[in-house]
Amino acid sequence: MEKSCPVTKILDNLSKKWALVILRELHNNGTKRFNDLLKGMENISPRTLSKRLKELERLGLVARKKFNEIPPRVEYSLTGQGRELIKCFKYLDKWVKKFG
């Protein structure tokens, strides 16, 4: 059996619709609640946002913090890994500007 390339794995996940937009939104605006994320991104459905957040959380890029309050409150933010990934995009941006 062939081993999966880690770069291919992360690119497959990041190429899913809305994944990069969610990361950008959390990077630019810090910790956000679900409805705030939903309002900040036009045309995304609540179901899709929920699904992408779970995938990004599973990848270790987004952290979900649940507060034991009534009504329940959940906040999302970038993890350290997520912030490191954003740095990679900055280098990619420089590369595109130079060679793209």
C-alpha cells in the first residue's frame, strides 16, 4: 500500500470550498462565534460552515471552545498550527507576486 503524501492531504482539505475563507476570517478577526462567522461570509450555508469547521478542527487548524452557559456559547479561533499555516500563505503570496 502506498503512503499518502502529507502535502497532498492538507491541500485536499484546504481546497474544499470555504475552508480558506474560514481560515482568513479567523485570522483577520480573531475569535468568532458561529453566527458571527456566518454573517461575515456571504452565501455559505450553516450546514457547510459547521462541516468545514469540524474538518478544520480535526486537522488541528481551528480550536472550538464551548462555554457552559445558558444559552450555550461556542467560539472558534485559529490554533498555533493554523497561525503557522497562515505564514505559509504569506510566503506563497510573495511567490505569486514575483513569478505568477
